[in-house]
Amino acid sequence: MSNDTANLGELWRVRNAAAVTLGLTEDHMRQAVRAASVEQLVGLIETFSPACSTGTEWTRTFEPLVERLWAWRDDATMAALAEVFRARGMPWMAVTNALSAEHGARTRAELRQPAWARLPAFTLG
Amino acid sequence: MVLMQAAATVDRLRDEIQGVRYREATTTFCRLVTEENRPLKAMIKEAIAAAAPYVQVPSHMMHLPTGEMRGVNYDHTILGWRGAISLMGELGGSRGILPNIQAMWYVPQGLNVWEQVICEFPGHYARDGEQCNRKFPGPDEHVDRFDGPAWNPPKIYFEDHDPIEGGSVEDRLARMTWAIAEGDKAEAYGLFLGLAKDPGNRQRLKDAILFSGIIDLQDTIINRGGYQNIGHKALRARALVDIADYLGWDDSHELIYTVVPDLACSPHLHGLWSEISNICRMELPGHASIPKRSDQPFTERELDILTEALLWGGPYDVNGAIMGLFKRGAGILDVGDAVIVCFQRYLIDVLEHPNAFLHPTHALDYMNVVQSWTRNHDNPHQVKAVFMGARFMNDTVRSNAMFPRDPNSALEPRRHHRAWADGIAVDRLLPLLKQHLLAQDAPRSCALVDSYLERTSERHDLLDTITYAACHWQNDPHVMRNGASSLEEFRHNRTSRHDDIIRGYAKHQARYIKRAPTHDCYRVYADYFQPANA
């Protein structure tokens, strides 16, 4: 085995370790999201307001969160969330649109889970 | 068809401008040029003169009764003229007159901004941004009275002044720079007028006014509301320099009246300038002697690293990336070129919502002022201005990223239409591009541009097509200004990725929010100037 091949193998081991860590984190997140009340989810989504966000790195993870909400929660919960933000008007329009049934249908249709993968192909963000 | 009307006169043009009768003013302007054979340049001067007393505001921050403050927009009338004059040469012939007619169309809508934002005067801000007619409707619900005409004469917030003369040129330039930074409008304006009288002073005066404009820039627009200038001090300074060179400095009194007092208008934002000055003093002690160009082109990897910092990094990542390029021996204009092409990836790949283009393209126009200043003047502070421009760009990216992305404004990827574009004969691409730009179909427009760029080395006609289509849209001087910036930077850019400027320009003009859905101004222009290939 050449040095280059050994290096590639080492990098792949590191990558796999990161994937395992991420997979476990996603699983904990899934359990937490499934257990959360609508009020708790509203509280989480509110942290994506420009006035509350800790910065661009946080806000940029909004879409990955929305993917997971559509993957892990039922339509009734999502409709309740959408209603909360729709009532807040224009400033929350982007969030309301992300929680709309049409966007949910698109998101769910695009999430694929090949046979070899433990998780759907979520956006990492 | 042109209807019979009373004689077109300059007095009439002035009355129509000040009365916010923009359709009539535009028609009179066209008639003065076509029927009365008045030189276009002279009519531009008259239009600027008619607006000049009415474009100043007491401050760009308005104190509200609640104790809070709101921003007051910067005058855009002069920015339209600067863009139009620049594009006139690019488009050529009667087509080159179109951006000037668009500038004229906007002028009456851009007066008395202070009154517009409080719904006491008609115009673009009152009608569109403030939606004043909803708050204060007139007797006819079908008429937006904030579209004009005016019911009051516009207010004058800063009277014309006499030149200030006497003392050495060196001393007067220093006093003027100080007066601008400290907010003494009368002193700044009077000194500028006095210095501008002598042709021997003008090159130094241009350098000084550009410097004063460039260093006044917010450190961030994130959650700042109106406490920012989004580069308008620099943009105004550039407009003054370019238009004075076009009109002739001896014919530029009203132009100077339009621009210089506002450069001294509050707020004054020198925090970013102080930061960049500090880091250059600490890390680039020889920055004043860095050459404008080096003979070491950037590697693709270097451009990728800079792109990553500008689009996805924070302010210190940007500082580090720019610092690294200067430390490895790059020239000022080289780094400026790199900043401009790397930023295009944001326009090309990331931006989707039509409203989200506004601040990033202001940053691009600011960077164009920096590059133009560096190309045409020698000033020991020019290295710092490149940092300023890059930081402004990065800040607008991060400001947009503070808002969750709206899936309803998602754009179809341009690559979906690439096979379609590649199937069209090259000589059919540009007419089709014009159609798709006018239809505001960004994915297809961008696919056509991608295909054209890869199948031919021709660029002039491509830029002409994008620019001419863009100039069909009315009520927005940003269109002309950004066109002028993009074309100028494309011509000067020496990086391997300079075609990305065209890609970004096309995306911008195919997607940026339009202030009116109709082309009434274009039709007035076409009636009078009958352009070929209309």
C-alpha cells in the first residue's frame, strides 16, 4: 500500500467517524423534535428571526431544520406551526412559506433514502 | 405618434421637474433634443440644475416622535445621470440615449426625499416604499396622488453658497476633507467651489472628494435599520467626478451643489475605515507603496479561497484573505479585480429573491468606485479601500443570510436550460436573450449567457444586449448605475474569471425587483428617437 493510499484510507476513517457522530446526533434530534410540543417548536423557529439569530451560520441552518420537521412531524403539527407564523404577517412570510403544505410535499418527495443509508439524504447545512 | 403640443422650453422642463410631472418632463426633454435641436449635454445640465436645490436633506437619520430614528434615503437622481452618461458610449447612437431618458424620467420622482418619506410630497419613495396613498388617500381611490403632480413646491434644505477662496490649495483640500467628515456642509461646499474654479486643482480635488466618499461607509448593515449609507457617499462622489468631466467643470456648478453638501450630511460612518486603517498599520506597514499591478496572476485556488471568504466567511475571514493576497505581492488593482469576480458567484449561484439584490449590488457599485479611483488617481490609502469594498460585499451577503430563505422565491437551476440554449444557433442567442431578459426569466437568460460565452469569444454585442434590455425598465437609476459598473469592470478585469462579471450582470438584470411592470418611458424614448432594432 502506497503512502497516498494509506492517507486516503486514514481520511476515510476520519470521515466515517464524523458520519457516525452526525448520525447519532441526528437520531437524538429526531427524538427531540418528535417529542416537542407545537409551542416548543415555535420557540425554536423564532430563533431564526434576524433579531434573535446568533448569526448567519445559525440562520443558514433553517432549511435543514425545515427538512427534518417535514420528515419527522405529521401534517397536523406542521399546519399548526404554519398558522402561528402566518398570523404574524409579512416579516415571517419566508418561514410561513417553508411550512406550507406545498413546500412540505416537495421536500418529502425530494428526500431520498437509498437502501445502504441509515438516514435520508438531509441537507447538512 | 407625437401629438401637437405647446413649444418645448427649458422653463417648461424646469416647471415640470419641480412639479413632479415626470411623464410631461420626459416628453419635454425629448422634444427639446429632437424638435428644438438642443444638445443632449446641455439638456442634461438643465435637468440637473432644475433638481439641484431640492435633493438635499437635513440628515439621513430622522428622529421620530417615539424617540427612535429612521433612515432617509439618498438622492438617486444624480446616480441615474452618471450611469446614463457612461452607458451612452457603450450602447452608441440613438440606443445610447435611452438610459438618459430613463434618468430624466426618474428625476422628478426623486426630489424632496425628506418630505417623501413622511408622505408630504409625491415621488418614488412616497409612492412605492412608503405606500403613502394607503395611509393618506386622495378623493379618488383609483388615483395614487403620490405619483404626482406635487401640491406644494419642493423644499430647499440647503441654499446655494458662494465659493470660499484664499489660502493654499493644500490647506483648502485638508479643510474640505475635514469639513466633510465633521458635517460642515457650507464649508465643504464653499471650499469645493473655490478649488474647482482653477483647472490646475481639479485632479487633486477629484482624488480628495473620492477619498472622502469612500472612507464614509458603515461597518455593517445587519439589524441597523437606516443607520448606514450603503456606499452612497462614494457613489455620489464618483457621479460628481464623471458628470463634471462630461459636462465640463465650468458648467458644473449645479452638479456640485447637488453632490457636495450631501457628502457632509449626517450620519458620518468612519468605524470601518478606522478598523481597516489599524489592521493595515499593524500588518501591512508598507501598504502605501504596494504597486497597482503585479505580474503574478492569481491561481484558481487563490480565487476559490477568496470566494469562500467573501460568500461564506465572516469579516475577519475577509480581512485575512485580502491580507494574504497583498502579503504575497499582489497589486491593488489585482486584488480589487479578484474581489469583483469572486463576488459574482454570489449573484450567479446564491441570490434568488428579487429584493435581495439591492444591497449586494450597491457593494459592487462601491467596489467599482474604489477600482476607478485606483485606476485614475494615486493615493496612499488605496489598499485600504480594497479591504473596505470586500468587507461591504461580505456584509451584504451575511445581512441577506440573516433572513431564512423563502422557498417560494427559489429559482430553477440555470443548468436545466443549458441543453435548450446549446441547441440554438449562436446568431439567434442574443435576440432570444433580450426576450428572456424582458420577461425576467432568469434561469433561461442565464443559460443563454452561459452558452454564448462558451461558444463564442464575442462580448461587445452580448453586453450591449443585456444593457439595452435592462434599460427598458423605468423608475430605477440603480439599473443604469449597475450597468455602468459591470461594463467598466469587465473591460478592466485581468483575472481568468472575468466572464463571471457578465454572468452576474445578466442574472442581476434578469431577476432584480422591478419598480414598475410597464415600459412607458421606453415608449416615449422610442417615439422620439426611433432606435434601430427597437
